[in-house]
Amino acid sequence: MAVPFPLPSLQIDMWSLLKEEQVTSSISEPLEVKYPPCRKACPAGINVQAYIALIAQGKFKEALDIIRQSIPFPSVCGRVCFAPCEDACARKDVDKALSIRLLKRLVADQEFALELKETPNRVPRAQGPKIAIIGSGPSGLTAAYELTQMGYQVTIFDSAPKPGGALRYYIPEYRLPEEVLIAEINHIVKAGVDMRMETTVGRDITIDEMKKQGYEALFIASGAHHCVSLNIEGEELKGVFHALDFLRDVRCGAITDVGEKVAVVGGGNVAIDAARTARRLGSDEVILLYRRSEKEMPAHRHEVEDAKSEGVRFQFLVSPKRIQERNGEAARIECIKNELGQPDESGRRRPVPIEGSEFTIPVDSVLLGIGERPDVTFLPEEVEVARGNRIVVDEVTLETRLPGVFAGGDAVTGPASVIEAIAAGKKAAVSIDRYIRGVDLKAGRTKEFPEIAWMSEETSLEKKPRQTVPCLDPTARIRGFKEVELGFTREVGLSEAHRCLFCGPCSECLENEKLCDADDVLVDEDRCIACANCEKVCDYAAIKVAKSVAKVDPLLCKGCGTCVAECPAEALAMQNFSDDKISAQIKGASTHWSTGKTPQTLVFVCNWSWDADAKGFEWPQNVCVIPVRCSGRVDPIHVLQAFLLGVDGVMIISCDTKDCHYGFGSFAAEKRVGQMKEWLHAAGINRERLRIAPSRVGNERHLTEVLKGFSSELEKIGSTPLKETLKAEGVNLSSKKLM
């Protein structure tokens, strides 16, 4: 009988000397009240909105940091994740969902290309508790990474020669190149994880022996790598392979040829991968046999379409009956046609054989991909196992019935997805940390965060086409195992990121905090005249007039400030980026021009239309820059204050009106500039001293040309005593009522 992993008493006393935050996982309970749909749908809880916001600003490294706060596999997930976040994306109700997965890959690939790999932090604690993990797949590696970051000594045991589990051995290279996987595994290993490869638990070491060696908790993440048998005649013949074994042997170079005619049995992703792999080995005729209709196939739709484009044939509503042999080798597969009956426990209609409909297909090889299950032969009897060899655990803590022993990933769920396995590894790390410290394993972990999205049935947004990812031509794909998807370029990625609707309030990107920290809209109810101008300029429906006064919904408000600049009654104000703060920056501009550089130009620049970290970009010395969250925040009073200082020109750098991050902001700014030009003209000031120009992150060359062009215009116009001109017109700067 196995002995439970003991709750360490001495270690608890030692750890109690440490502050709570030193040993808290990076995935501790979030503070947000509501989540946008993408984040709520992600099993790992990745802050999608935050890293998309950073990508839109060209801050790729910062975006990658956000992703790595939640998962250690950004490159892997950017390639093989089935992207539940995209299924939930609110953008799909306008046109098509945002390409979230490919944007994740973009920032990870940029780091890989620039060789910016950084060694992750490791909390030094030589005598920290020892944790054992069985399995080096995505779940085991994630748990190891999280626990190592907390300061634990983590050892992974795996029977395979190299780490990676299903990522390395069962996902073909045309989907996940080995160099990409190696780079991300190395990132984890550098965190301090000890790898014991070619060590089979149950043979080379037992769970009881791990306990005796001082391991204080165990996480079982051994996956589901045993193929389900079809139990038909001829399954043992030469030329018949189980799909997982086939994929592993191809990755390892043990199989290089399966003949010209191949039949693949199954309808899941493993069967699709096996069929596409057979085409790459030179098989001319690859046919996939599935017992239900195409609609019921569990494989991901885009994988099915890719298989079709690569020449894989599909035959639906058929089941194999036996495999016929010739000289001990597979020669033909006998099948029977089906019709769909009543739904079974999976909710899909059950295939019913049609009597007398048998037929045969000539084959050189047969690949069986009808399902996988975990290996549980090494488990102690106290660990309960359910149908399909799935380990039984508490759904909140992942603890088995043996205290101190946890399990997750495919070993618990059966074959699932990479992101679900990663999520299980994160959950297990939290539980193990709490177990070691003697903390309640469940406290605070069952709270559900409701979803938030600002769109309604009445919302009307302009459609923006989803960027398409370039792929290898199908004829080129089947010549080898080169990666099929080529990924986004930087420019395409920036365009795609700008399609995000930013359903949540603050993105928590932790960038440009001086522009957005606690930046809420304040309403002076005594001044509000219920004109509803604020409603008209807010695409997020965050401010509405109710009972003759404007009301702000802080969960929908993005803090862009467009409504504040639009308010004619001065009833709205920003809590942080206030008019007083902007005015102070305008007044401080005079020190910038102490060198005498002309023409003196003040530029309000939208935070979303340029990259503050763009390498090699420098603002001209005659230009003083005031960054704003949105060009819609720029008020006519700000422009007039600048001219009263004697500047030669004012420029507003905004997003394109069709591509504004906040929807209506750049349009509102453009409209105001048009009105201001007419006012300036009436006051005897050349209209061309005020200009608005669109720009975008990643297009710094265009921005440079715009600034040069504006300076040239101002030089032609020449300097005029604008300050005195405006004073002569009797402009009162204490009032906004200028139009």
C-alpha cells in the first residue's frame, strides 16, 4: 500500500518566515470584476486583451512578457492551439474573429528571430522542498516552470529520451518545427528544472521510492499515449500501425515509407495528422475512413481543410470490418457502410451498419487513429482510475485520493488540447504550493468571473477584413515537413491587432501608466445639460444620458477622453489626464525650444499611432511632443493655448479614421480640426498652421515624412506674432465655448 506524501512540518515553519508574495504563483486570483470574452474562454486565462493592446503599439517584447506570465509556451501555442479565444471573440459578430493565435506566434517568433531569449528568473533556495513530476509534456513542463519560479526543487521523470511529450513526438513538424519546441523547452530547463529522461516510473523508480527520496508532492502528467485497439481481424498484420506510434516513429526517423496506398481510420486530429504525414512520405493515395458524417468529425475544421488541399481523400459513414492479408502483410481493408441513428452519450448520432453494404479498398498500409488512453500500470492502488484509464481527481485542486499526489492533463481528461494541458499544469502548481505550505487547497479558487463586452445588437461597426496568413503551396507541402503556416509579418500583425474591439475596460498591459492609470471620466451633474454629445462619440456605450444627466459605466469606459473634449458645458473631466495636466505640458513646451530651433511645432500624438520604442526614430528638435491616449482627447482649448504660446504650428498625429483604436476618437478629432481651421482663418491666422495626420505603429518613415512636410509648409508661411493676434481677438482661455 502506498504511503501518502506527508505534510512537512519543519518546512512549514521555515516557509512561514517568508512573505506570501515570494511564493505566490504568477497565476494567483485576478482582481478584475469582469473578463472580456477572449480571456474568459482561454483555459489558461491569458490576458489576451493586454498583449493585443501592446502589439498594436508595436511593443512586441512587452506583449511576450504578458503571455509568459500565463504560459511558458507562446511559440508552441501560437502554432498548435485550437484557439477557443477566437471562438469567443466579439469581433466575429462584426466580420471575423481576431487572429489571436497568430498574433501570439508573431511576438514569439520576433523574439526567436532576434535571439532575445532571456533566462527566466529562479528564486534561489537551495533547501527548498522537492517536487516530482511524471511526464515532460506541456502539462508537466508548465507545472515544473511555475513551481521553479516559486523556488521549489523540481524533477521531471520521463521514459522518453527527450522532453516534450506529445509536443515532440506526436505533433508533426509541419505544424510545430523542432527548433521552436527546443527553444521553449530550453527556456524552462534554464529556470532550474531537473530532467530525468529515459526513466520509466514503475520500472526504474516507483512512487513510493520518490517519497523515500524526499519528494514532498507528486504531479502525474503522463499523458494519454496508449492507442485504442480496433479489435478487428488483421490488426496485427505487418503494415498496420497505430497512428500515435506511426507519428512518433516518423519523427524519430524509424519510418520513412508506408507504400503508395494508405487507409487511415478515425476522425480526430491524430488521424488527420497521420494522413497528412503519409502524404509527405510519398503515398499517392491516402484515404481517411470515418464512421460518421463530416459534420460529426471531432478534428479541427482547418486541419480537415488542409488535409483535403494536400490530396487526402475522405470517405464518410464507413467502418472497417477486417484487414485482409497477402503473404502476412496488409493488402485490403474491408469496410461496411453506415447510416446515422439516434444520438449516443457524446451527443452525436450513432453510426448504424447497413447490412450487405460491404466493400474493400486495396492498401499497402493501414493507420489506426480511433483514440488514445493513459497508461496507469505504474499507479498505486489508492489512486482511483475511471473509464478510459482516466485518473480521478478533485476538479478544483487536481488532487487524487492519495494525499500529496496530483494529476492533470490528458492523464485525467483523456486526449484533449495543448492549452488545456497547460492550464492543468498551472492549476496543479498552485495546489502543490498550497499543499506544501499547509494552506487550504480550495479557498478562493471556485469564483467565476462574469464576461464583459460593450457591443450590443444595435452596435454598428465598419467591417475590417481579417488578415490572412501566408502558407506553403499544397504541392510544396507534401514534398517534406517544412512548416505550412508562414506567420504574420510585423506590418500585417499590427494591422490585425488594430481590429481588436477591446471588450474589457483596462487591458492591464502595464504600459504608459502615466496616460491611463485611474483615468476615469468624472461627471459634474450640476453642469451637465443633457445634450448627449458624449453618447454620440462613444462607440463603447460607456456613457449615457439618464434622467437629464450623463452617467458613466466604468466597466465599459476605456478612458480615451473623447467625450470630455466633446462636452460643450465643461461637465466632463478626466481624473488623471486632466485639462490642467495637458495645459501644464503645453506651457512647459517653451523650455523645449530654448535652442531656437524653428519652426516651433507642438505635436499631440495618439498613443496608438506610433511606437514610442521604435529603434532609430527621433523627433526633430523643433518638435515638442505631448502624447495622449487618443487624438479625440485633444480639445480646441489645447490648440489655442499652444498658439498663444507663440508656436508656429500644431499637429495632431492620430489613427486613421477607419482604424481608430477607440472607434470614434480620430473622427471626432478630425472634425474638430476642421472647425478650428475655420476659426483660425476668421482670426487672421493661416489655416495650414493646424494639421491632423494619420499614422500607425511600424510606419515611422511615413511619420518622418509628414513632419518634414509640415515643417516645410510652416517655413513657407513664416513666423507671425500669433500670441498677440489671438489676444487682439479677445480670446478667453478660461472658457471652452469657442465654436
